[in-house]
Amino acid sequence: MPTSTHVPVLLEETIEALSVQPGGRYIDCTLGGGGHAAAILERSSPGGQLLGIDADPEAIRAARKRLGAYRSSSLLVNRNFVDLQATCIKYDFFPVHGILFDLGLSSLQLNGDGRGFSFQHDAALDMRFNPEQEITAADIVNKYSEDDLDHLIRKYGEEGFSHWIARRIVKERPIETTLQLAQVVEQAIGRRRGRIHPATKTFQALRIAVNQELEHLEAALRQATELLGSEGRLVVISYHSLEDRIVKKFMQRESRDCICPPGVPACVCGHRARLRLVNKRVITPSRPEIKFNPRSRSAKLRVAARIFEPDGYHGSSGEPDMLYTTEAFGWRKPALLEKIRMVFLAA
Ligand SMILES: C[S@@+](CC[C@H](N)C(=O)[O-])C[C@H]1O[C@@H](n2cnc3c(N)ncnc32)[C@H](O)[C@@H]1O
């Protein structure tokens, strides 16, 4: 398997989950090497449009090359998906038929020189998706207190030996490179057991903290839901349990009419479902896919469709504000989004 190019995970399943249609509008919030984006553009032509977002400027460059044939139907933006709504408002790109999040790292980042994401190569402890972000992994490793490191490695790495690792890090610092850190973790908790390197969880924890991955995911899922047209699809591929838990909880909560705690005799929350679960069970890669692309082994795909309240999102006249209609989708421009847009433009 080539390691320099990123092989898109669950590709067919993703296209099906997004229900890609000719003429549709889609957002790929994690463009990476552009693998999923290329398939979306191919299946949505003629007339399809794609907004591709990635926090990493290198990913945007790689995707621009790969999607050269679709220059007129794609718009690629170097932004963090935590700014999803503002980005869509800026480019007037909503509502959409489908939004994809394929979380985590691309092979370009894992194998790239000097990014510090992997302990397979010696590099500075950086781990920022975007080099303009302020905090690097080296800042955390060398400046946090032992207690804070312990907490971070336990919380974001789900590492049971976080206490030993934090203590060793503090003893050995300054730690400047990936191999140095991997060695320190090995010294703290022992050598590799099975196929997983002992530093795997610590590296995951640092990457999540540097990029505020979990907070950004929660915020972006809420924004994505607002941007979908009726029956538009929200598709998320996650690679570890912390991400998957957030996605699962979000989709479950947003697909319920009432989220009052159990035991409350009558609903007081007034919550209304905005999503419908398309697949109750999570979708995972087949054995042949895992064999061909071992990086896909932990992937979990979840999909939900946007629903509207029958009396929701009408203009002040009471008539729905029609943006446009296709045969497959009867769309309304959500009044709430229009309000947000006006506030944004006025700011
Ligand atoms: C697994 S890769 C996506 C691969 C892509 N689907 C493909 O087929 O080539 C994940 C990408 O998401 C980007 N990413 C992760 N978190 C992000 C965020 N909060 N905002 C924008 N991009 C993000 C990473 O920089 C990386 O390029």
C-alpha cells in the first residue's frame, strides 16, 4: 500500500451515506488529500458543488492538485472546521445536501517530515494542524505541571499509566523531539506489548490537546446540523472512542424530541429532534479494506439526516423562504441561518 498518498477510508460507504446526487452541494470538512472529495465531485456531476475545508495548509495544497479537474465546481478553504458556519456564510454555501467529517490525521501528515505527529520519524514535537496555531506539543510537554500532564494523558489518551508517564516526562525534560518522547514513555511504562507502541496513547493525547480536537468537533457538529437542507446527510468517520462517543451522543440527542432526565413526569425541555438516525448501527470497514489499508481498522462511520419541524423555519410572512428546489430535495432557507448571516454581515 502506498504510504505517501492518503487512501480514503470507507469510500463507497461514505458516498452512499451522503446519498450523493448529481447537482448536489456538499461540504468536506476534513479535505486531507482530497480522496473523498474527488469521489463526491465525480458522483455529483454534472452540476455538483463542493466546499472543502482543512486546517492544514499542506492538505489544501495537496487537494488543490488532486482536484484540479474540478476547479470550477470546488472551493477549497484553509480554515478550522470550528468556523464552519462563518465559512459557509462568507461563501454563501448553504443549505447543503451533505456534510462529511473524516476525523484525525491523513497519511500525508503522519508521513510528512517535521510535523511531529508520529514516533516513526524523528521530528520536533509540533503536532499543530496549522503552523499558525500558538501552542505546540513541545510547549505542553515542557511547560505543564506533572498533575496537568497526568490529567491530559489520562483524559485524551485514555492511558491508565498516565501518572508514571507524567512523572518521567517532568524528570527528563526538556524533551524536544518525537523519538525522545517515545523513549521517555517507554522508560516510564516498559516496552511494546503486542502491536501497539507504548507511546501511542500519549501521542494521541498531545495531538488532541494541541488542536483542541474534541471541543472543535462538538462545536462543528452543532453548526453542521444548521447548515443541512431537509433530508441532508451528516456523515462522520471517527478513529478513536473519544471522538466516536461525542458523535454518537450528539446524533442520539439530536434525534430525540425530549431530552429531559429520566423520571421527569412531563417534558420541560421543549427539545425537538433535528436529526433522524439513518443507520442505527455503526458502519465499519470490511476485512478486505482493513487488509488493504490497515489504517482503516479503527474507523467508525455514523450517519444522520436532517429533519425540520413541520412549522419551523418559516419567514415572517408565514411562507417558506425558498432558496431553490431540486427534484430530490424540497429546500427552505432556514430563517435562523438568515438571521445569523445578517448579524455576521453587520459585524
Ligand atoms: C483523515 S484526514 C482526511 C482525509 C480525506 N478524507 C481524504 O480522503 O484524503 C483528516 C484531515 O482533517 C483535517 N482536520 C482535522 N481536524 C480539523 C479541524 N478541526 N478543522 C479542519 N481540518 C481538520 C486534518 O488536517 C486532515 O487533513
